[in-house]
Amino acid sequence: VDGVHCYKSASLFSGWKHVGIAISQDGQRDYWAPSVIERNGKFFMYYSSMPAATNDVHTENMKLAVSDAPDGKFTFVKDLIAPFSIDSHVVSNSAGLYMFYAKNNYEGDKVGTYIVVDKMKDEYNMCGTPVAVIGPSIDEEIFEKNRFKAGQDWYTIEGPCYFKKDGWHYCIYSANNYLKSDYHLGYAAVKSDSDDLTSLTFVKHSADKYDPLLCSDGDEISTGHNSLIEVDGELYIVYHGRDASSDLSVDDRTARICKLIADNGTLKVEKL
């Protein structure tokens, strides 16, 4: 909670060492879900935090920090998006620069957090016209029943991770409540030749049924908030989870990794 911590290793599967805190600001707390992109020799980090003087997590908002090295000290540049805005995932493709992130929706049948994508004017500025990508649709995505008022359940779809493979656009997301064992990963996909990510209509794999990509099993619980890396032609998904023995009384989440298989719009994981 004191800042964004950085680790590095020469191997994907072992030897990770703590480098230090990459970004921390006076008067801020609860740094959430950073993403980093390299552009013209500089590294741009998009992350969320909230004022230290409040306990309201809905004051979290997207910020930008810049460094000359991925493991260096990042310098805060500006607030980028108004609260509530978390869980950035920045994409550079032939059509430009885009950011997926999560925000709140207080209107409609299923209120809560959902995923949007917005084009960026450049590394420092958003276009400010976010388009909805993935929203809640099933009870297993409920964060908390009657959260803010009786009879109104709060749903959560967050933690976007986008990639494209073999003509298919995929967006993996987290759903449910990160404080609970049922937190899980789902995904949506669409086949398109267009790289304009604001024009795509992603289709949820679990739109009307609970069929998660990664969820609690006999070994782990609270699986979510992933990123993706490709090594020697193989895709790997890095995510957080808790050991199945956890009683959820403390934040004992750790980073985990497994193989990801993408095939014609369908995703599956293989535990290592």
C-alpha cells in the first residue's frame, strides 16, 4: 500500500528479487494494478491510488508516472482520469494507442464496475470518449449483495488484459470480489481485421453461464488480475491468487503463472 513495488529476474519461473518501490507519492495510499509501456526509450506507468486521508476506495483514479528505465524510479506526471478509474492496460497497435480500464456504472439493471476502452491522443492524454467493452451478466460476478442500498447488488468486472492472436482480439477480465475465494478470470473475444479497439464488439464467453477461464480449485482460490507474456512462442498468464488453505483474513495473495492456450476464439489454461 506504500507504493508500486518492482521485482526482476533473469528467469520467468524463478529467481525474482525485490528491486524497490518504483513510485510513491506523499498523501497517497493503496496503489493498484500498474501497467507499463515503453515508448521511444521512456517507460510510462499508468496506475491508480487514492488520498491517504480517505477510506473511500471509489476515490481511486488513474495516474501517470514516467521513468528512463523499467526498474528505475518513476516520477509522477499527472492525474489522467477522474475517479473511479483503475486497472489500466495500455495497447499500442497499427491504429494508435489505447487504454483498457475499469470504471463504475450506477445506472441499469446490474450496477457496478465494468471495463471500457479509450483511445489515447498520446502517452500523456486520453481522448476522453471511453467505450464499454465488458459488463456483468451473471450472479457469479456479484461483488457484494445490497452493497449501497437494499435490493441493489453490486457487480464487478475489472482487471482487463488485452491481446491479439491469429486474427482474434481477446480481453481477459477479473470478476466477483478480490477479497473472496470466488474471484475468478473470464474472457471475451471477437474476430476482426480492425485494430481500432474502440470499434470492436467483444463477446463474453461467460455471458449467460458460469464457465471461468481460471477459478478456485483444490490448490488455490481468489484467482484474478492477470497479465500476459509470450516466451519462445508460448503464452503465459501471470495472475494473483491465494493458497486454498487461506482463511481470507489477511492479504496473502501471491503471483502465480500458468500456460495459456488461444485457439480460434477460445482460451484455456494449463497449470505448470
